[in-house]
Amino acid sequence: MSGGRPTLALDLIRPMLPTHSPEPADSSDRLCEIKWEGIRVIAIVSQGRARMRTRSGDDVAHAFPEIADSLLQAVGGADAVLDGEMVALDDDGVPQRHAVVERLLGGPQPRLLTPVNYEVFDILHLNGRPLLDTPLYERKGILHEAVRPNASTHVCHFEEGEGVAMYAAARELGLHGIVAKDKHSLYEPGKRSRHWLATKHARTANLVVGGYTFGGNDQPFDSLLLGVFEGGRLRFAGAAGGGAGRGDPRFLQEMLAQRHAAECPFTAEPQTGLFSHWCEPTLAVEVEYGERSPDGALRFLVFNSLRPDINPQDCDAVSLAS
């Protein structure tokens, strides 16, 4: 103990996750927020220190020191556990996840050049008081009283029951989508819940890289070979074009080179017709896809961003189905 108050030992809290919903809806029982395209972070602020845990459990405070400082200012000496998203905006105000990832994986230069914000949308503990079993609408009130927004830490705006209008506005602004949350919902750490519904403009999935192909051109590789875990084994789910349309492709190339493997990690070797280089299945990525075949394979995949914040083991058949 220090100063009469124990340090919060909540490093292992995992964020509550939404379930996909194909269409937005208006409901007076739901609070609607923008779905930010960034990195989900649980922030533990206690005794003059801020820790920031990703979905995989890594503390990334070292990569975002200005956010850690802004969190200390925002809670004004209180001990708090907050849930939010680390976001980097382009010149049009549209979130770009790849910019947050590059900030996380890069050296000092990207950290200087890429400003980020922490968008807070929930509070889980405050000064030793657990709030997980407190209804969301009450947690929102506590959050707004406990956190004073500043230049880098913001409290998320929400609308009550206006899902259709907010979704339309998000689409017009080029934002990712919305999340509609049951205002009476309790916080369920680590669970994907029907009490929170996410509606996105694009079909996206988090998959695991099991290898890549060479296509005989001047590109470093032709496509990423991707899968999901099923019964502890990696099942092939599709191939995504390897040309990273967003961000700096060197991060992806470096990640692949660190994971070269001698054997195919998939339960059945993909038939690509090209030379393949296998990888240890320890890297998650996000892709957009056009459709899903009857056997569950994804078609027309496009690489979106690296997901170093996600445990690859969580990219399983159940999460893909949701």
C-alpha cells in the first residue's frame, strides 16, 4: 500500500466485445456510439501511473507516453480503470488503424509524427469501487463525472436510441460504423455479448497468417494465406492480396520474416499454384472480404491492417461466425 490506497491489480481484465448486427435499429433501450477503427485498450490509472493493456494483454504505455500523461491529468488523482480505443485520425478526421499500429511497432520517429487520442467509452472501477455489475447508463454517468477530457483523452459521445441516424451519419463521414449498447447491460469481461451490437459498413474479419505466396513479380509477396483456429488447429480461410494498400508495408514484411517455418501450419495445405513460404501462426491481421462460401471460406479478401493487439488464438471459428 502507498498513501493508504492499494494499487489496482486489474491487469488481466479483458474487454467486453460486441456481436455483429447486419442493420442498425432505433431502440430507446440502446446507447449508440461511433465504432472507432483503432486499438482497444483497458487503461489502469493508479498511484500516479497509467498502464494500458491491449486485448492480448500487452502493456503499450511505453509506445504512447503522452496518452499515459493525459490519463493521469484526466482522472485528477483518482484510481480508475477505463475502457476505450486508441485512435489516429487522418486529415479528414477518419480513424486509421494502420497509423496506430505503425506508432506501436515503429521507433521514435513514428511516435513523434503520428498523434493519437484515447477515446474513453466505459469505466470499470473507480477508487476501489467495482463497477462491472453496474448498469451501463449508470457507468456512463460515473464516467462523465470522473474523467475531465483534455487534448488527448476524450469521453465518447453517445446518442440514446438513434441507431439508424447515427449509422447514416457515420457512413457519410467515412467512419467505420456504430455500436448500439443495451443501456441496462452489465460489463462482461472477455465475452462477446448480444447486449452490444456492432454494425459496420464493410465485412471484416480477424485472421491468422499461416504463410504467403510469391507470384513472380517485383512485389515482396503475392498473397497472404490466412486461417482460423478450430480445435487447436489452423484451418485455411482464404488468401488476401499482399499489397498493403494502407500504411507502410515494411512492418508487415518484417513480421512475416520473423515467423518463417519449415512446415505448413494448416490442417490441409492450400492449393495456390504458387511457391509458398510457411509462417508460425502467431500473427493476426484484419481483412475485408466480399462474401463467404458455403464451406466457410472467405472470398475477395483485402488486407486492412496488422493486429498485434490481438491474441491469434482468439481468431477462431466461433469469432469468425459471429
